[in-house]
Amino acid sequence: MHRKNLLSLFWLLMPYLLWAQVTGKISGRVVDANSGQPLPCVNVQIVGTSRGASTDMNGEFYILNLQPGAYVLEFSMVGYQTVRL
């Protein structure tokens, strides 16, 4: 009887195990190239997607729940040249 209960529990949890995926995050800090001061409110976007973030008051940002891989980021802010990395 114990084995039957364990097997039933496995089948109930199977969809959740299959749904779990490996995800990652991109994080960083944006600073002025000349002064080294952090830049708040910089728009950071993953090129070719609608995913992105804005830097906080310390110039830090993070984008969560990404599939592992390589991404091109675009950084833009009024008064600065747009940069792609």
C-alpha cells in the first residue's frame, strides 16, 4: 500500500517538476565613463525583446527569469549616447 501512495504522489507532482525550468538573471551597474559616478534612471533593454529594466539611484539593475544564453543589451539615457553590449 505504501508504494501505491508514493506512486500516486509522484504522478500528482509530475506537472510541477516538468514546469520547473532553469532561469537566470542579468544584473549590473551603470556608471559614467569619465567620472565613475553611478547613473540612475538608465533604460536597459534586451535587444529584440520587450524585456528590460531601469537603473536605481545607485546605477544598479537586474532582469529576472531569463533563459540561459547570450543577450545584447541596449543602454539609453537622455544626454548620453546609446550603447549596445
